[in-house]
Amino acid sequence: MTDQMKAVVLTRFGGADAFELQDVPVPPVGPRQVRVRVHATAVNPLDFQIRRGDYPDHVPLPAITGHDISGVIEEIGSHVTEFRVGDEVYYTPQIFGGPGSYAEQHVADVDLVGRKPANISHLEAASLTLVGGTVWEALVTRAQLTVGETILIHGGAGGVGSIAIQVAKAIGARVITTARAADLDFVRSLGADVALDYAATDDVDAVADITQGQGVNVVLDTIGGDALTRSPLALADYGRVVTIVDIAQPQNLIEAWGVNAAYHFVFTRQNRGKLDALTALVERGLVKPVVGAILPLDRVGEAHELLENRRSYVLHGKVAIDVAGTTVSLPARTAHSEEEGSAA
């Protein structure tokens, strides 16, 4: 093992140019830790929120950020018995708890680490850890979605939404999702029973028609805005609303009383149990991560820009980072963004 590794370091809060590729020391391995050779990572909204300075008190600079890892164990601590050198693993580093995933190597507490599903690539596995853990927390732990229930998933084509559709179907729920018109076929291919064009359809009215006035049992909000205010209007009695989005504006939840709604605000916590449950679904063919773009480690800034401006692209699922290689796979731009570019 060398004492140095390549890492993308956030040197200041700001735009996508705030990253620098640097040589940094490889962290030591504690008794209950493992050192992983990172093969792939991915980009999440949390990553660009941190980069632009939304959480300055939690992220002292300079910092290695990033929240998804798939790779191979190269060293284990003296008290680690669950894994061996050479095992393929995937996990989310401790959020706000130390160095992240934009690096060639990472040291993690062993309790965070899960065995990588055998039937998917490192790029696919890295695209599942944070969003998959979030979906499990939202739908299984918090909403307790059950077979035969109906769920409305806002933003079904995104990183979280694309996994949420598949997990909800694996549970046995009926899935209604919203997406832009160009993504409707894609979300149906994931298993959505009903796909609504959010720009052309009022989802509250549509849910009333689809459920014959009964409403849905669960709403998953991945988009923010006024989704929380409007959610009770689509809910059945004793329905549950789960949001993973920061609430940046006031919400009027008076309608929630009328249906005895329960609200859950989810900032996911990492543990091996969620990953093991996801691995079982992936290896049974019930969930498949969706990778919509791939860039190498030295182009993390471009990956951030792509995700932040995802509506300018035909981007499905996650933006992955090939840490061990140089893969480049970019989505097409939308017709609307191409027209704007030609007019500029």
C-alpha cells in the first residue's frame, strides 16, 4: 500500500470549480474498520448542497466529500471478523462524519459496510447506496408501506424515485408516479402502474380519478416546493407522507388534520441492515440501479453540474463516478435546452 492517494478535495464553498484533484494521505485503519479500494462513487443532491455551502458548520474545509462507495477491501482492522481482504463491498460513508467517497481509497467503520450484490457492477452498486438506504428508510421503516396499498411517488425518474418505484413494487404496492412527459415511458419500465406528466396533469385530481376518490395510502416527496401542502389532498384516511427534501418555504398543513395524516421527515442513517435488504432485492432481480451518466474522478465538478442541471438533459437515475477507470457516458441534452443553446 502506498501512503498517498488521489482525491478530489473541496477547497472552498462555491461552484463546480471549487474542487481540486490532490495527493492526500491514506487514513490509518482502526480495530473495527476496513480500508476499501474505491472502484466507483456517485453524485447526490446532498453533494452539491454541501459544495455550494448549505452546511458550512458540518463540513470543515478542506474536505473530501461524496456519499456512495463500491469497491474492494484491501485491509481489515484487528477486530474485524465479518469481512476478508478481497471482498467486494458497498456503503455510504458516515454523513458529516469524516472523509467521503471522492477518493481512490476510503476507511470506514465496519458496521456501515455491506456486501456488494454479485449481479451488478461497481458503478451500479455505487449508485444504490445512499438512495437505496433513503428509500428503505422512507418506505419500509417510516411509512411501513404494505402489499395492496397505493403510493404516489413524486419525481419517479430521479435517483431516489427510480429506486422507490422498484422497491414499492417489490413490496406489492400500486405505484402512481409523476415525471416529465419525456420520462413517462421510462418510469413505466421500472414498474409504475400509472405515470403522470407533472406539467400537464394535476396530480391531486388524477389521484382522485385513479383511486375513485379514496386517495393514496402513502406520498413520497422527492421534489419539495408545495408538495407537502398538497399531499393531504391526495391522501386516504390515515395516510402517510414521507419527505426527503429540506423544507425551504412555509407549508400550510391544515388539510392534514382532515385525513389524520402522519408526516415523516427523513434524513437517512447508515447501517448494514438496509444494505443487506437491498442486496437481497437486487440479487432476486426485483431492483436494478439506474445509471444515467458516468464520468471519471477528475471530472467530479462536471458531474455536479450535470446533476444540478438535470432538467437540461435526458437523465434517468444517478450520475456515477468511475474512480478506478476513465469511463465517460453522458446523457443527451433535451430538445428545449438545445433550442436555447442555438438561440444564445
